[in-house]
Amino acid sequence: MITLENILQGVQIVKVYGNTNLTVKTICSNSQKSTSGALFVAIAGTANDGHNHINDAVKLGANVIVCQVFPSDLAAHVVYIQVNDSSEALGRIASNFYGNPSKKLKLIGVTGTNGKTTTATLLYELFRVMLFPAGLFSTIKILINDIEYPATHTTPDAIELNRIMAQMVDDDCEYCFMEVSSHAVEQKRIAGLTFAGGIFSNITQDHLDYHKTMELYIRAKQKFFDILPETAFALTNIDDKNGNIMVQNTKAKRYSYALKRPANFKARVISKQMEGMLLDFDSTEFWTALIGEFNAYNLLSVYAVSMILGFEKEEILTALSKQHPVKGRFERYRSQSGIYVIVDYAHTPDAVANVLTTINDIRSGNERVITVIGAGGDRDKGKRPLMAKEAAHYSDILIFTSDNPRSENPNEIIEDMKHGLAGNMNCRTITISDRKEAIKTATVMAKKGDIILIAGKGHETYQEINGKRYPFDDMSIAIEYMSNI
């Protein structure tokens, strides 16, 4: 238990009702999780307003309420704290409640449209190879040293973040690497955290169902760098046209990385094969099992962070050369007959173009590229035809299928995608809305040497349809069909 006074450190308070001389047993932002002695923070969310559930929290035992507007009836035994921004307050309250764990770790955040998962995971794995205790928050999983926990969001809510980081501290972690989504920034899930550094990968169209415009999406990413302290570093990809914009207001020390422009950290792709790449980092060559220019950027940012943190170049590159592709990120399988299957999380136009460009760069020219692709339901509809256009441009055969349709009709999603096709592209496209059948069809059509790309779901082991998640793993299904080929 911790005193209310300590929990409220750094919180901008407007008004207080009641006696604050008490201790708090637990904190929550879901009224149903309230118990005796709980502090409940009422968040005005996009789908649900926690202010409507204040009385529910009180009935379940909450004796401290943090809110933006006091309810009409104030219970005599309850302390009410009015703040201007409940989401901001929750971050600081959660951090204080768990002992400010981010200050006891070197917390590095990774933001951008593509590459967050790979970069954060490679950083975690690099530091584990170098024998440092470390933690990871990623889209795929949460790791504390070598113990894995399931991930429900790219960036968890403020309470979960601080609870898990407190566990990392208890388990002697020195470093923590975190994907920082634009949603997390806008919803202030990272409020109250102290970052030692931030990385910007790139920005392309995504999440416009939430942010509405590219300008607002870019601004959301930029806000992450705005909150970095002077003691932190800000590492940005200046080959991206928004690279310098990201860090223009930051107080952190700025560093840059690039493949094409002058930068603090430079890389060059010497050669690419299906088995990996030969890279040059700051005039030193090394081999990696990862493939593609996009992965050269990811690896370079990992190298740059490690150098900024004071590690030796040779030690970093030796450890990097041992890294393997992240699950669902250009994950590949070769059948006995020489057919390649590549599973990738590519779910934006830029990511689709990147993965297919990489495939075309390493193919000999005689084999065909067969792409199986869909688009997620209840998400940014504007990117659907753009994804289809990129897929059609770089593929010999294109199979449209279902992704995670959620509440939408998968055939209507496919029709949205088809709007991106020019007339001459339609003769090379097939529509099979059943994703399993689409993957099967691709394996049946493939001949020796052909390359099958299954894009969009990557690491996911489910397909979400009408509110239910059904077991579904792209790579497992592909291997099942390819086992006899």
C-alpha cells in the first residue's frame, strides 16, 4: 500500500473533495476491477466514458476517484480528485504506485509505421546475447529476461506498463525496449514514463481510421520525441522525409542514421540472397540472416543505439550477426521441391512494396512471385486500394483473400482493394475469400523455384471474424500444404 499523497506526485490537480490522509491498496481504470481501498481513474475514452461508471466503482469499494468532472452526488466516505486530463493523470499515478520503475531501467522506445517490432525485438535479443538482463514490450509478446508473457496491445495501458516494468526491475533488468504506437502516444499510455532514448523508423499511411489525417498521424509520432528529457537520445532515420520533423522539438540529444544520406550512422547493402545479406556498417562488413533494405535500416538503428549506449563496435556486430528474423517478419520456408514461402506482417502500402521489392531484388527472374493478401476490417479503408496496387505491381499472380475481417464482410473489403488495380492487372488476380483455401491454391499453383508471399497477418496465430478469434497461423498452414510438395 502507498499513501495517496505519494501517488499524486506530479499530477496536475484542479480540486479535491474529502480527506486525502489515507493509503491506496490498488489502482484501476476499469470500474469492474474496483475493490476495497481502490483508486479509480475515470477515463473519457472514445468508446466508453469512465465518468459514467464512477458510482459502480464506489459500490465495489473504491474510496478514491480521479476524474475530470465531479459526479452530481459525492459520497461522504470517498475522496474525489479533479484533474484536467484523466489519461495523463493515470500515467503518473500508475508510475508512482509502482515505484517509478522506468527511472530504474534504461527504457528505449521505438516508434514509426513499419519496423517497430523487428527493431525492438532485435535490441532485446542483442542485449540478451551480450548477457544483459532485459525486458521487451512488442506487438508479438512481452519478455522479462527469457520468460514470455502474451501481448494484447502494441503498447499496453499505463497500469499494465508500470506493473510489468516493476516486475522487470525486481528481476534485475537493466534495459527495456518498447514499441511505442501512435495510439499509445495519443491516449497518453506512456505518460509518466522516463525514457532513456527514442528511435524513429519511418512513417507511411496507416491508422487513418483513428488519426483521420496524415498530418495528425505524423504529429502523434512527433509527440513521443517532444516528451523525451534532455538526458535521453533521439535517433531518427533521415532517409525518411519526416525524419528531421520528428525530432525538431525534442530536448534530447539528436542522432541520425541512413543508407542514402550523410548521417551519424551509415550503412550499405553489399549483396542480398534468399539466405541473408552482406552489410557494411560504418566501413565494417558483416553477414546477417535478415533480408531486405528495410531490415538493413532496422539493424542499423539497433547498431546505432548500441553505439550511443557505449558498446564496442566489434562486440555489437558480432552479436548482430547471430540474430535471426523475427517471427512473421520476412519469415521464410523452403519446400523439398525448392518452392519458397515467405510470411510477412506487411499491412500498409509501403510495407507491401518493401517486402515485394526485396523478393524481386533477390529472385533470378525465372521464378514467379505469387502473393496472397487481404486487408483488415474496421481499419483504415483508404490504404486498401494502395496495398492492392503495390501487390499487383510486383507480383506475377495475385490472390485476394480475407485478413482479419472483424465486423466487415470480407468480400466488400476485397472489392475496396480492387479499386487500386489498373485494367491490365485484373487478368493476373484471383479472389478466394477463404484464407486457408487461398493459401492452398497458392501452393498448388507454385512450381519449383517460385516464391509465395503471404502478407498481412505475420506473427498472428488467429483470424478475427465477427468478434471471435479462430486459430489461424499462415506459416503453419502453408507448411501443412507444402509438406508433400
